[in-house]
Amino acid sequence: MTAFIPDAPILIDQQPLLRVTAARRLYGSFVAVDDVSLEVWPGEVIGIVGESGSGKSTLLRMLNLEEPSNGGDYRLTLPGRAEQNLFDLDRFEKRALRARHIGIVYQNPHLGLMMHNSSSGNVAERLVVAGERRFAVMRRRATGALAASDFPLDRKDAPPIELSGGMQQRVQLAKAIALEPELLLLDEPTTGLDVSVQALVIDTLKRLQAERAITMIVVSHDLGVIRTLADRVLVMKQGRVVEQGLTDQVLHDPQHPYAQELVHARL
Amino acid sequence: MTRLSTLAGTWEPMSYAFLDASAKREVRRRMLKALAIPGHQVPYASREVPIARGWGTGGLQVTLSLLRPGLRVKVIDQGADDSVNAVNLRRFMMRTAAVEQTTDALEADIIQSRHRIPEETLAEGQILVLQVPDPEPLRPIEPDMSTARQMHGDADYGRMWLMLYEQIVRSGRVTQGAAYPAMVNGRHVMTPSPIPRWDLPKLHMARHITFLSAGREKRLHAVPPFTDVRPLVFDDVPFAVEDHATLTCAKSGLRGTFMNEIPLDDGGTLYETSDTGLAIKVLSTQGGTPQPIGTTWYPVTETQP
């Protein structure tokens, strides 16, 4: 009988997919995001929690390159891009990068969707922006992305305005993953949905994460969502990261007084 | 001592071709700029002319600033030379600028039109002026005009294909009838006025100059001669014009022209050639007075009516 010899532990020598250093965003003299640094490794899910006005959505919009920065360094480990500070790109490059490598789901579907176009058309928008000009391919890939986000395909040509809130979030999700982006940003993806629909959307997100190992950053004030989805958590207050760590660690044993307040706040 | 009256011109009740010199200079400068940047919309100071906005004020201002005595003008509205609007505009040009009128697309120097490009191929030296209600091709997808202008600047036209996608998903085919968007010179997307799809291919590598002018929107754009004009299409869904090629004109027996549909009392339909200039020449030839008929863009055949 041979002794069981476990494999030697594999050292993680991967580069982080995303590295933000000292990001800042000012609105006049008001500091919305103050000196935030963040590293995310491929396949990881990061949760950002904090009260309203703590800068978490602003940070997410900065990561989506739609919000300008007032300083800081933002790198994504993408072919040919690793050496560039993405905050410094011009708007053409920002647009191209956003279309190709970053997907986003907004809390308000009106921000992310054209409500009167068909749902499949909304998903296909990502493809045309990336240069796809074949109708059959657009149709097939839009349908595929909708199927991947558990959207009922018999309604794929219905305009989002006719759909329920949960369905609208699924269309947004399908649109975000249509081009298989490296980074998926979720801004309060389940806020405003009722609890059972919330659970279904979270199921879809978890399944996508398991199947495709998409790197996600989830902003939410709902600790339940964060607990279910995230590997690591950042707690933000007044534009600063006051605590970060593994989800269980932060949610069960918060150190910072504000994080303790947040975790213990229950209705 | 020089008397002021010898320096000033003799008093006239109005300027030649109605517009005063500064108005014409403004329009001409913008026309030159539009020619220099094919398909790009150039804003201009649109003046009052004695017709209502929406009845061809843009086209009229371009035509008036091009007129000189002896030119022959043709004015068409829905393909017809004898509709009220066309007759009015033509009479106005003749009164104010002493130009000659014609209904023959071959001998006209300037053709002002609302919905059609003549079936006979226009030649070098001819100028086609189209009256445009809305010069902005991005209007259906981007209601904010300053954003639309930025999209033109960035050549960010992806969402135009989304509009076509929606039409195919809804109706099984591209339903855009008039104002079908076209890429000019590989750079600017334009909307070619309310001309039908049928007429759009005629602009590609055309020998004549085309001006498209919107008086109310105060913008004009142009297609210079020998310019690439391509309708926006999917790679796998070809561009198709209206299926009028198999219809026969009830009056002249022409086949292969764009047709007007005439509903009959018994529920049936007749078709007549929309380009009356061509139809009249053909009818006149059939009646024993031969008229020269130019080459047409589409193959046109005559059958017995």
C-alpha cells in the first residue's frame, strides 16, 4: 500500500485581472471616491457594500470608464493593454474597450436598455457596436446570450417595456455577457425585485459564474446578495474603503465600527 | 465729384433670383463646403422665401443661388412636373430669375425634386437639388442632436444596423421605404431625402452633383460626382429595391420604371410611370412625334399598353 502523497500546493502566480490604485473622483469640492485601491483576480467575485452615497456606484461607473477620474491608476490585464492606465485613454479607446471587455448591469434597466426595441435587439447592440454586420450571426448570438441568462426565448423579440423587472434584468445580463467580457460589473442587480425573483436572478448569476468563471464586481447594499455571490468584500464609507477581506470574515467578524454597524443593522 | 447715384445700381423691386447677394453667398459657401465633405451636414443660414417651411424652402434656396439667365430648370414633385407645388416653384424661378423651364431630364441644367431622381441617367454638369424634410439619419436612434453630431464625428454608426435588425425581426424584411440610410464616401451616413429605395443606387458613382437641403432644419449636404454611395445593409441580407420592375405602366406601356399605384373603383389597381417627364416623351414618340430618350438607370422596356 502506497502512502497518499498529496500534490504539492500550486503557487498562485497569476496576475490580477484588474488593479486600481488610488482612484479619486471629485464633484466640485465633494470627494465621491477617495483613494480607493483594489485588486481582482480572474474568476473572482468582489462585493462592494456601503450605504447610499458611499461612492460605490461612482466607483463602478469609473471601472466601466463612463465616469472620468480625478487621479488614480486603472489597469486591466488584457492583451496589449496591460501597460496602460485606462483612466488616461481617449473616449474612442474607452468606448472600444468598454464594448469589447467590460459588461455592466445597471440597477435601473432604463439606463442600460432601449425599452422600445426588441430584447434580442438590445443584446445584438453589443454585437453591432463591436462590428458584427451579419444578421444571422447577430440573431444566433443574441439568442444564445439570452438563453444563458435564463430568459424565456419565446419572448426574445418582446420590447423590455413589456417585460417584468426580473426579465429586464435578464436582458441586461444577456447584453452584458453577449461578447463574453473579461469583467462583469453589476450595480445593485437585484434591488427592486421581489425576493423570489431576486433568488432566481442570483441563481443565474451563480451558474454563469460557475460555468464561465467570469470576473464580477457586485455593488449592493443587500448583504444577503453579497453573502451569496461574493468571494471577497469591500466596505465603503464616504468614498473610502474602510474594510476588506473574505466575505465570511467581514460579514461575521467585522472590525471597523462602520462595518459592524452595517452588518448588525437589521430591520 | 462722383454722384452717389452713379455708383449705386439702378433700383429694382427685388434681387435677381429673389435672394439678396449675402444670402446667396452664404448658401454657396455652405454648398462648397458640403461638396468638400461628401455626406456631411453643413448648417447654413436658411432665409425666408415666399413659400411655407416644409414645401421645399431648402431646395429652393439652393436652386435660387445657382440660377443665372438662360438656364433650364426642371422641378418635380412625386415624379410629376405638373403637380401644384412643382408648378409653383418653377413659375417662381422663371419670374424672379428669367430661366427657362423644361420637363426633359436630359436637357435640364438644374433639377429640383422632392421624392424622385429621374429614371434617365443624369450627366456631368447637371445638378440635382433634393428637398429634404429631415437631414439627420440618426434621428430614429438618437433623439439628442448634440449626441448625434458627436456620433457623426466618431463615425459611430453601429446602431443604424440595430434599426434594420428591428425591422427584420418585426416584419421579416427591411421595411425602410424612403430615406434609406446610405454611407457616403465610406465616412458619413446620410439620409437621402424621401426618395424611395429604388432611386438610392442611382446616387452611387453618379456623374451629376446632388445637393440635399433642409430649409427648416437649416442644414444641407451633398454628393459630389463619382462618389461612393452605399446603402447600409447586413452582410447576409442584400439590399433590395421596390419590386416595380415587373409592373407595366397603363398609359405608356413602360416596364422597369418606378410606378405610382392608382386604385380603381372596382378594387383593382393600375400602375403608371412615376417619372412623368419620361412618360410624356414616350407617349409623344408613340403618337408620332419622336423624342430623344436617354439611357435609363434600370433597364426599361416598352410593351403594348
